[in-house]
Amino acid sequence: MTAAQPRKTILVADDDPHIQAVLEARLVSAGYEVILAADGREALDILAGTSVDLVISDIRMPGLNGLELQASLEKTAPKLPIIFLTAYGSIQDAVKAIKSGAVDYLTKPFEGRELLDKVSRALAKSGHGPSFSASASSGDGAMWQTTSPRMLELARMVEKVAQRDVNVLLLGESGTGKERIAQLIHALSPRRDQPLVVVDCGSTPATLLESELFGHVKGSFTHAVRDKKGLMEEANKGTLFLDEIGNISTEMQVRLLRFLENHRIRRIGDTREIAVDCRVIAATNSDLAQDVAEGSFREDLYYRLRVVTINVPPLRERKEDIPLLAEHFAQTYCNQQGMDPVRLPRETVDFMLEYSWPGNIRELKNAVEAGIVLCQGGVLTPQDLQVAPAAAKVPQVQGALSLDESEKLAIIRALEKSNWVQKDAAPLLGVSRRALNYKIQKYEIAIPTRRKAAKP
């Protein structure tokens, strides 16, 4: 196995703690190491003993400002790229700095995606190579909170495959992040500026999937009141992602095979063929090789789809990443909800490492977010996570709970925290008010007619 690729390190110099926190959260979630400095002088002190790949600096800071920092670095580290942060009134300063050597600048306030795009380009331009971790912003940066050799090897494989216009088959259990990887392959590919069209073959009824994929012409069946372009046409020049490909019917397998052979489709009820140029990425959590052996999946289609196969490991096989992921999910959720940070004590982390996570990253994320809703005093305990007790060694203070019972308990706790006001409880649970109302009726949760007076 090849050696793990080190993360890129970025030095952030800014005298505003809020801007520091925003930059750190964005960059860390994309997989970078971040070092913070309050001004140019502190940045120079750090650089004297630490190697970094990129500097992000405010232009106007007390003491040594950004322009003075750049002037010093031109003498000591002329190849080190710099991105400047600037308020509207100092754009001229930023333009001047760029002409004298800075790579780029960002105007405050800035979008997170814009930041990560500029960072990725700056690293590539400086000769530090393409930044895989920044590109992960196209999906979910949490995927790459990793020190796992298997995930780092997978990351390198994704970078290679993305540049080659070949079909890809993603294999992995439910919740491992196959769709995120498909998004990343598209984002790193030459087709990145064209559509990525996602088709869930598992949830689309077989009777509708053909029309959804290939489209139809007016009058081709009872409810075809107008021509409809199919999702394959929508993906022209871009990427078509077929999730849960193992669920498609035998008839659909034949049509898909024909398309992969000649890249032409025919809408339902039409006589003419339409050329479609799209890359196909397919994913499944089933054993397609076994399905081929049993005769339920066409062998020729299987080999057409799996020009390159990427196996996505389950979370239980990359346990070293669980603490990183849990902290990331907790920090992200608290920031989104405007909550104070929640602490994960050692016993909770140990429990997470013991648990098998059959739902993988998706289950971990949901468990952490639900646990934050349930926890008391800003400390997330193993009992707050409400995961299936059979899969972990944990004392169940309330006995074994079914999924419905766990969900009902989470809803009641959220309602209690929000003084039984549904519009306030819904954001705590990460659902819409309408969805919460449905759950309250489903579980027959009684809302008190007299609520406690709100605390001052």
C-alpha cells in the first residue's frame, strides 16, 4: 500500500476572531490543516518554524499588515502562494498586491464555495498539485475527514479516474457515501461545468423508470400530454449517476446496455434516435457479481458498467476516522443551529468505536445530530445517541428501544426543550414543521394545553 498523502496546511492571518473561526471551519471541513495567526508578525513567527502550503491573509491588520507580510515573504518564501481577504474599500490594494505577486483575493463577505475554489486553484497554480480535499466541497467535506489508508488510497484513485472519460461502478454498503464520491468524480472531471443528473433506480417504480430515463413523446401513453425530455438527455455533455443500479428490470437492462454501446436513445413512442454524450457512474449496495451468477443481472451490462470499479469501505473498516467524523458532525450541526458547542467525552468516543455502524456515515451523522437534541448540559453521552443496542456494548438506561420508540422520544425531548412550540422544535430535529406535525400525529404525542412560561 502506498504511503498516506499528507494534508495541505494553510496559514490564516486575520485579526478578527470571527473571520478566523469561519475560515477555520470551512477549511477544516474540506480536509485542510489550519494554523491561525492574529496579524502579519505572528504569521512570520509561525512561518519561521513551520512549513505551510498556502497563506490566507487580511490586508488591513494592526502591526504588520497583509501587504507588509507579502513583502517579507517575497524575500524568504517567494514561491509561497497568498490569497488576500479584503473589504470593498480596499480592493485597489488587493489588485496592487496581485500584480506584485499575490495569487488571488476574496472580497468580504465571501461564499464558502468561492473560498475553497480559490484555494484549490492557488495550490494547483503554485505547483503544490491539485487539491483533492478542496474539491470535496462539491459534495460533503465530511467524507474526507480521514486518516484511513484505505480512504486516502480511494481518494487518489478518484482523482485518477475523474480525468478519464470511462464508466465507473461504485460498490459499497448503504450510507458509505457513494453518491458523494460520484459528485466528486464529476467535479474533478472535464465535464464539471455540465450537468450531473442523479437517478435513484431503487425508489423509482419500474413502470416510470423508462419514461424518466428515456423520455416520451406526446400521446405515447394515456397521460403523455406533452413531449418530455428524459434524464439521459438532461445529462448530455455531463454525467449520469444511476444509484442502486441492481434494482432495474430485465427490460431496462437491455435498453441501458444498448445505450452504453451506441450512446443513442429513443424516447417512448418516438421513431427517431437521439445522440447523447454523457459519462455513466453507477452504484449499488448489492453483490452484482452474485446477481450475474444467479441470472438476475446481465453479464454484458455488468462489464459495460464496471470499466473501473471503486469499492467504498464501510465505517467499521475505517474506525480511526470515527472520532474525526463525529466531531465534524457535532461542530457543523451546532453551528447550523446557533448552539453552543457540545462535548464528546472519552466514554462516548469509546462507545462509537465499539459500535458496528450498520448504516455507516449516514447513521453516524444522524445519531450525532439526534444525540445533540437529547443531551443535557452540553455533553453527548452514549445513551443520547439512541442507536440499536444489539450492535453495541452500552448500558441501556431505558431498555431496548425500537426505531419508532427512539424517534418518538427524540421528538418529545425536542418539544420539551422548545416549550412545546412546534415551529421551534422542528429545526432542532432537522425536519420541516409539516413533517414534525405528521410525526406528532403518527406517534399520538399529546401537546399540553398549558405550557410553562418561557424563561426570561
